[in-house]
Amino acid sequence: MTHHEHHEHHDPDPGPDPGPDDPHLVDAGLLAPVRAGLPAEAATGDGAFLRALLDAEAALARAQATTGAVPAEAARAITEAAADAHRFAPHRLALQARAGGNPVIPLVGALREAAGEWGTDVHLGATSQDVLDTAAMLVAARTLGTVLDDLARAERALAALAAAHRDTVMAGRTLTQHAVPTTFGLKAAGWRALVLDARDRTTAVRDGLPAQLGGAAGTLAALADHQPDGDATGLPAAYAAELGLAAPLLPWHTLRTPIADLAGALAHTAGALGKIAADVLTLARTELGELAEGTGGGSSAMPHKANPVRATLVLAAARRAPHLAASLYGSLVAEDERPAGAWHAEWEPLRELLRLVGGAAHHTAALVATLRVDPAAMRANLDRTGGLLVAERLATALTPRLGRAAARDLVTELATRTRTEGRPLTELLAERAESTGLAPDALAALTDPARATGHAAMLTDRALERP
């Protein structure tokens, strides 16, 4: 909608706006425990979007006042009218939005009325997408601030875990099976690296979120008409500065790189946190018991359970995020100078993706800060396969004595017997001491998992040097 577009029809009066406790509210978070009651929920709710829309309209008036398009008194009056969000009913605006396809149209009408004699200077020369895109960037920037705070909390907790368990030996697992020994410190350091990757990508995207201002077809034509000198090329930068957003090089009504970049960073963050959750869920299984959530959740039927609820919520968010990001990537295909449907299709997936990632970051920070590590269980699980975790190391050590093929054949034979006979690999090796030439102390050293972790400690130290 431009300044002159006021011919749309309106639905009948939708009635009073429901209060915050109305049981008929569309989305109170009942089925979304991952974000219910958290900062990300508040930062992305209808009230937050309304606040951002009003902030965008007020900032436009102030920017136009600096360039002489509107009087300073108009900018002050519009900013004052926009400051009181309670005078604008979100549910009423939502119902009225059906007429024009977006909530900016009825909001502009209400804001013009609230601004009184200066109402004609509201939304001067702008189009609805300018304001809604800009508001979406404001909401994203504000939500990403909470995400980054939680990622910082998670990073600190993971750094402490990695340092504390630098030498805590555990079974490394590949394709769900014991592979070779590793350390929990290295695993925690890897988790931290993912969190830092998410932090860096999220920070870069947040700092580049642009304002949107182009007018009806992205030419700044109507905006220029209201400039005393007819030049509106500097207005988008002034507008962005008012909002603390990046100045756009071009109007991006159908150039949706900012949305795609945001979707990518959010999906990556969800996946990075999901990896941590998946590992915790695996290692917290009753059969393993190597990790446990500090505050497990209960069961409606089984009072003995302490379920890993935080990890479950994080993993649920990670499973949903890629599909939401795909919807946003799909909107890159936006025809003409303003799209029908592509832009509209972004709003709900973007909000849900912000909420999921905000919730996942919050729960991850709490999860790793209270995570219980059981080194004794890790050591006990190392012994479950009778020493097979060191088979690769043994084959390497025996190669100079027996040759590569003979060493591998021997270790393969003994590994098979370990699985079928249930006898430890060390015991079977001791029976072959004459052919292997291994003294008892050498055998003990070679089969000790704690001495078979390679450079895990050094890699952990190196990872922790990353700021």
C-alpha cells in the first residue's frame, strides 16, 4: 500500500480484541513447550510484531523529517502515537488484514487516526511490504540477541566441561558401535565448536539485517515526490539508521537474500544444537548411563523415570527447522517487482523458525550447564567389548613384528573369538605371547584404553583456544 492507496474494502467490525488470557487465542504455546514462556516467544509474538511495525512507521516519519519531507512536528506526533501499542488491537488488525492481504494496511489507517492532524504524514510514499519487511528484520534482530546470549551461556558451560574432562576416557562410537577410545573432553570441545560456529553465523546475519524501503515497485518514486529536492536516494540509509538496521543497497522486495541468509543461519544453529541433544540422548540411555540431565522430566505413567526433556525439546526443534528454512528458501522465487504469495509465505515460517531456535538455544544452555557426567560408567562401558576398542592399535603395534597381513589376521581372529567366546582380548593375546613377542607390561600398555586416545587431549586444548 502506498500513501495514496486507500480504496480497499474492509471486513465488518470483528468485535472486541481478546485479552491475553482468552482461551480462544490462536496460539498460546500449548503445543510448543520448546519456546513457551521464554524470551524468544515474547520477542516474536503478535505484540512484538505490532511493536516492530509501529517502530518502523515512526522511524520512517523521523527519517523523512531529517530530509525535509515531513515537518518535525509530524515526526514527533507520529512517534508519540506509535509509542502506545495498546491503542492498536492485534486481533482486530489480523481480521482486518484479510481485506488487503497484510496487517500494515489497517494499522496505517489506525495510526493516521491516532496521529490526528499529522495523520496524512504517516507512511508517506511507502508500501506495505516496506514496513512489514522492516518489522520482520527488527523482530529477527531482537530475537537473535536472546539467541546469542544463550549461545554464550552454552559456550562457557561447554568450555568448562571440556577442560574438566580433558582426560576422561570413553568409547568412541561409529555407526552406533564401539570404535576406538576417545575422551569426553574432546566430545564437549566439539560441541563447543558447533556453538561457536552458530554464534559466528548468527552474529554476521544479525549485523547485516537490512531495512526495506522502496515504495510501490522499488523505485523510490513516491518517496522522492515528497522530498523538497526530489532526491530520495539517501532516505533508506537514514531510515535504517533510525532503526539500528543495515542500510540496503537496493530495495529487496523480490531480492530475498536477507531472508535466505537468516533462514540458513537459523537452520544451522538448530542443527548444531540438535547434534548436542542427540549425543546427550544417546549417552543418557539407561543401558549406557554416561550422561544425565541435571533436572530430568517426569512421566505421566512411570514414576521412576527422569526423562532427558531438555535434550528432547532441542532435538524436536532441530528436526523441524530444516523444513521451515526450506519454505523460506522457496520464497527466493519471487516474481516481478512485488510478489504475490512468495512474500506472504515467509511470515509464519520465519516466526516459527526464530521461536524454535530461540527455545533450542535456551534449553541447550540450561542442559549443558547442569549436565551430569559419569566417568565410572564411561569406563565400565569401555570394557563391555572385552578390549576390542584397541584392536586397531594392536594391529599397528604388531605389524613390525609379524608383518601387516599377519598382524591384521591375528587381531581379526582374536577379535572374533572375543565376541564369540566372551573372553577379553588381553587374555587371548597373553596366550599368544610367544608368537607376538609382547611382554606383560607391553601388553598392558597396548590394551589400556586410556593410552589409546591418540591426540584427543591436544585437540581439546587446541579447540579451547578458539575465542
